[in-house]
Amino acid sequence: MIQSIVHIALVVKDYDEAIEFYTNKLHFTLIEDTYQPEQDKRWVVVSPSGSTGTTILLAKASKPEQFEFIGNQSGGRVFLFLGTDDFWRDYNEMIEKGIEFVREPKEQSYGTVAVFKDLYGNLWDLVQFKANHPIAQRVK
């Protein structure tokens, strides 16, 4: 059996500001932006540059209870993990673009990591795994 996680839905306030943040500040690729008239919604999918794995569905909050979770989908824990092949290149560029880091870079047994906030406050790890880490082996 072959299965995969295709999309992770990320609740956002506004499609266009989310697209701008992910494509311009994080260099994600806009995979799809399709209007769905039957639901009066857009299907907006972004992906880290060069990635062939899981994508992010930018899902605009449409009900009052959904707005409560914008920026806090995981109860204050790191929610998403952005792997990179060059931590310091991406970290320095993100700093230049005004991305807020809430935990400074640190060398861990698995690699180099720092925690940043997206435009709504969700916490992300920016991480470069060491070559011998199981995740690094899977993405080669």
C-alpha cells in the first residue's frame, strides 16, 4: 500500500495576503488558485520551493469558530516544520524580509533549528537536518 499526506489545511484570514507572505517571504510556489463558485471559496495551494511532498492548503476562515484558530492552530506549539538544504542562507534571508524568530538558531543532535512565526502567528521550525538523520535520508 502507498499512501501520503497530500495537503495540510492552514486557516488564514485572507487568501491574497497569505499568498503574498508564503510566495514572497518564504519563496513558496503557488501551485493552484482556483475559484469554487458552488462554495464561494478559493482552492489555494502552496508548496515550499523545490518540494514534491505535502502541500499547504490556504483555507480562508468562513465561520466565527474558525477565526479563533487563525494563528494558533496547534495551541501554541510549533505547528509546521520547514526543512532546508541551507539553514543559514534561509535564516538570514528570512531575517532580512522581516520574519520574526521567537527562538534563535540552535544546534541540536538532529540538525540546526530556529522557530519563527508566520504572518498570523503560527509557529514553524526552520530546520536543516544532519545528513545521517532519518528525515534527511528520506528526502534525498
